[in-house]
Amino acid sequence: MVGRAFDTGDARAVDIATQLLLVAAVLQFFDCAQNIGVGLLRGLDDTKGGFRVTLVGYWLVGLPAAALLGLALGLDTLGIWLGLLTGLATTAVLLLRRFDRGLGRLPRPTEAEPSQA
């Protein structure tokens, strides 16, 4: 078990490490989705939109959520990481949503008329 690396005889340290590892595992999913979203928007030549979305996700959602969960609600380190996870998840969802909308703005190829043979 990975938690044994944190086993100093204090059960609380192992509990905290276990919780943070679970958060980190979920965080990886949203981190991958966020990176894919940024790449997809680059493909649409929408780098400004990706930048704006990450500002919203990290600074307007993630940082306040980390402060609320970690400091105001007293969840300490776990709360801060959950807040960061919230910001990352928000960013990923908004990036993929922006990409979906960007696809809708692309010109549609015209259907070729059937050839008359």
C-alpha cells in the first residue's frame, strides 16, 4: 500500500495521506480532460477562449472553493485539495463545452449533388 510510506506510527497521518491520494486520483481524470480541452480549442484556433476559461475555473471557482473548504469549513489540507479539484473539474467541463459550441460555429461542408450517370 502506498500509504505505508507515510506510516510514522500516527494513524492520522495515514488517514490524511489516503484521503489525499484518492483526491489526486480523481484530479488526474479532470487534469487529462482539461488538457484535452485546451488542445481541442487550439485546433479551433481559440487560444484566447481557453485562457479565459482557465482563469474562470482556477481563480473564480477553484481558489474560492479551496479557501471555503480548507479554511472556512476547517477541512484543512483535504479541503484545499478538494477546492483545487473543483476548479480543475470546472475548467475541464467549461473547456469541453466551449469546444462543442465552437464546432457548431464551423461552416458545414456542402453535400455533393448526386452524379447523374
